[in-house]
Amino acid sequence: MGKALAEAFPVCRDTFEEADAALGWPLSRMCFEGPADQLALTENTQPATLAVSMAAYRLLASRGLVPSFVAGHSLGEYSANVAAGTFGFADALTLVRRRGRYMQEAVPAGAGAMAAVLGLDAALVAQACREAMPFSEGEVVSPANMNGAGQVVIAGSRDAVARAGARAKALGARRVIPLPVSAPFHCALMKPAEDRLAPELRALPVQKPRVPIVANLDAEPKYDARSAIEALVAQVSSPVRWDAAVRRLASEGVTTYVEVGPGTVLSGLVRKIHREARVASFGSPDDLAAVEELMK
């Protein structure tokens, strides 16, 4: 991922070279060539995704396309903070690599799970999780991503997630889809990762963001660095409130959204949450003309 951007635009190529230097190993080669199994490891996926996102963002910024607000889904909140200037790109790369490792190490392999619940109200998904909990002490399951448009991802202990999925179906869910993830993100099982990451986040050199960052934690804009950092700390073991974040952006008068980086999932969610919005995604050179036309 990101190879076409690097080949087409010097600012993107420079971003990948900066990432390689910051990490001390060729992240760009892994992004461009794989191998896929190594890229899929969360401690590699996180800096790779950040690098591609920032390469794309810097290209847009170089053409005068700068945001009034920023937001990101889970890891994307780090890209949002780098774009806002809260902390530097190099610091973010090394931090998210450790974030990935800490999250992976927080739960033994195979002990956790995540599943997408489709077609069920978020309150009923939360009810399904509560009703799945009493069967075994020490197990947890809870909503992890409130994505809107009838999609809630749950996370927790493997068996508890299975029970909650079954209960969600009984309550009317259209489908429950197990997700191929390496760890159960954004739930209480991630508290050990949060505790390891917190002092490193709080030690980052920071400055006041140039634009507000709407946080996953509470869907509130963060106008100062300390608030932005504390939102990232709590985000590790708290649900991503993407539905609420988009609605908050809409309430602030945002009408145009550009998803920056690999993938188009968030663009689809934004269209369903904020139906009057103008939306585009930018992850390859082929997308540039549409984004520039949208921003006129």
C-alpha cells in the first residue's frame, strides 16, 4: 500500500523515507512489497497505515487542501493528531509500533475475539453483551466500535463474544460476523496495554493543535494538546464512538469529508450517518482529481 503515491509524488516519497529513518528499518519496503503476513502483524500494520495516511495528507496539504476539523477511527486518531500538529510524525511512528505490540501482548493469542453485529440498535447490542457476561467470572465482552448505520463491533473474551453474538441474533440482529483480528481491541482486556502506553503518550513533545480533533472517546473536539493526549490514553480500552463523532462534526457545520489513507470504509459510514454530506476518499493518485473537485 502507498506505492503508487510514492512513485507519483515527491512529497509522498519523502514521507516514506522519513518513516524509514524514524523507525530505523525499511517500513516503505514492507508497505510496497510485503510480505503480507508480516504487514498484517499489528505492530507493523499500525506504523504502515500511519505512514500511508500521512503521505496522502501531506500531498493534499501541499495543494492547499487543509481541514477545519480532523478525526480518525482508532489508530486513525494518531494520524489526525499528526495532521493537526499535536505531535510529530516520527514520534507517532515509533509510538504506534509499540502501541501495536502492547495491544498484541495484552491478551494471549486465541483468548480474545471481535465480531461485527449488523442490523441491531446499539442499545440492544449493549444489552446482549451484558446478558452474555454472567456465565463465567473474569470474562468480558462489550461494544468496541459504534460505527453507526446499524453496525456495532463487539470485543472481549472469545467465549463471551460468541455468547453475546448469539444473544444479539436472538434480539434481532441481521448478521453477526466474526472478525479476523489479532487481539480484542477497545475493550477492558486492553487495560494492560493502556497502562503501558500512557506514560509514553504523556511524555511526547506536544503543541497546541492547529485544528480541533474530534476524539473517539467522547466525540468531543479537543482544542489543546493535553486533552488530545488523554483522549488517546483512554481510547485504548474504550469504545470508538464513530457514529457520535460524525454527528458532532455535522453539528459543527462540517459538510465535506475526505477519508485520507488506505481504504474506503469510513467514507461509506459517513455517507450513512450524515446523508447530506459530500464525501471522498484519497489513498491513490487516481483519487486526486475527485478530491480536488469536491473541495472547490
